[in-house]
Amino acid sequence: MELMPCDIVLVKGYGRGIISDVICDIENSQYSHSAILINGNIIIEAGMFNVRYNLLDNYKGYFDIYRCLDINNLQRKSIIDYLILQLGKQYDYKLLIWEYIRLKLNIILPYFNSSSVICSELVRDSFLNSTNIDLTPVIRFPTPKDLSESKILTQIGG
């Protein structure tokens, strides 16, 4: 499988730590994290503290790759440029609590915060804000599971 810039990395969480296990349990999903490949082995992700660069190899054996087949090279560049501008943005722990309430209690509360982000929100926003492609049209704050179920994405490997 040949990886391309803007491929979406969905990380399998069970057995990768208590936080990943809890996220998988809450979502009822195998995925606990998401990131976007920008070049070769380099990804951008919303990590535990902020948006940062990381190496795909850090998730070796624990990820699947999803791709939006409807984007061109100019759109890929726009997505990457958007992601680079997000570097250093803080992780949104309040949104994790909001997601718990949405998924476990089936209650959707109002939520507005543009100064911090979670991993799957970063993925969605990078496509939406740079190419107007909404990976999860009815879900403003998606989870990694929501991304895996997107009708716009195709799983290409793992």
C-alpha cells in the first residue's frame, strides 16, 4: 500500500493504555485516536497536550489508513497548510467530557470552543476548512469511530 499526503490514520486503542481503552469503550470502537499523514512517515495529530508532529512508526501495527478519494494535489496542499497553522493549539479536554455525555447519555449539549481541539475534530476541520469537504456532515465533533464510518472515506489498508 502506497501512502499519500492527507491519508487519515485511525489508531487502534485497546491495549495501548488506559486512556485509549476508555475512549474505545465509550465509543464502542476499536479506534481511539486519529491523525493525518503529511509526508512520508510524518503525521500531524492533536496529542495529549497540543497539536504536534509525530511519526507514523510510533503507531506501527496499531492503525488503519483511510483516504478521501475525491481530493487533488492542490487540495492536499491546502489541508497540510491548514494543519501546519494548527501546530501548538491546545488539546480540548472539555470536549472529551462533552463527547462522553453525547455517547453515553445520548444528550447533545451546546459547545463552542475554537481555541483547542481533539484529534478527530482536527481531522474533520482540516478537510472542511481548507477544501469544504465535510467528512462527517451531521456530526460537528466527530470521534475516530465517526471518521471510520464516513461515506466520504475509503479504508485502503492497515
